[in-house]
Amino acid sequence: MFRKVTSVKYDKSLHAILLSLVGWPMGETYTRIMKHFGLTTLSGLEALSLMWVKEPSWLLGILAALGFTAWLGLMIYHGTKILGIDQLPIKAMLITMTGESLVFSVFGILGKNEQLIQNVSGNFVHASGAAFGGLVAGFLIKKYLFSEVPAKEK
């Protein structure tokens, strides 16, 4: 009736979520620097917070980024069943860039949130930040979840 619960130590989906969170602060730092130089009007956290409110909030952005990045980590990990693990950082980069563009498209254009509609440089900043985070997540997931473990000698 009940199936055996997998130990957290061996739960690869949870590990994929945690590994995908590593690239998030780096992408946020990048978008904040680009916002300081005037290339975009929003940082990554502010953009993600605009999924729920009309004014950017970094606190709500942290919660949104945790959830959004967790979903992306799961998509990267379980996407390997379809896409394979060869060139995983590149595939993870494409998945995160697609996710970021969907957030901007769905909540900016369809949701009529004017702040999420960016100019070319703003779109480039957020796409390159997502690409960097995806590369980091893909590299870490491939290294720690799909690495070959040598057989122990008896």
C-alpha cells in the first residue's frame, strides 16, 4: 500500500533543486550591476516579484526566485530523460533562458505589467543572466548527479 520513502541523502530531484540555486546569486549580482549602469530597469529579483505585484519588491523576489529556480532545476534534471546528459550545461542554459523569457512574455505582455516590458539591452541583460545561471546549474547537476562512480575493489 505504501511505497518506501527515498532517503533525502539519495533524493536526486532535491539535489538538483539545491544545485540549481547556486547560480541564482551570481545572476542576480550581474543584473544588479547592469541595472546600476542603466542597461536594464529591473534586477532579476525585482523582475520575478512582478509576477504577483505591480511594483518591484526584492523580498517577494527572493521567494519567487526560490520557487522559479526550483522548477528550473527540476526541469533540467528530469529533462535529461528526454534530452540526455551530453552537453548538459548548454541544454540547461537553453532551459533557463526559455523560462526567463516566458516570465517576461507571460507576465509582462499578456499580464500587461509595463515594467516587465524591457528594451533590447534589458532583454539581453536578463537573457545573459539566465544563461549564466543555467550554465552553472547544468555544470553542477552533471558533475554531482550524473558523474560516474568507480567500482570499489573487493
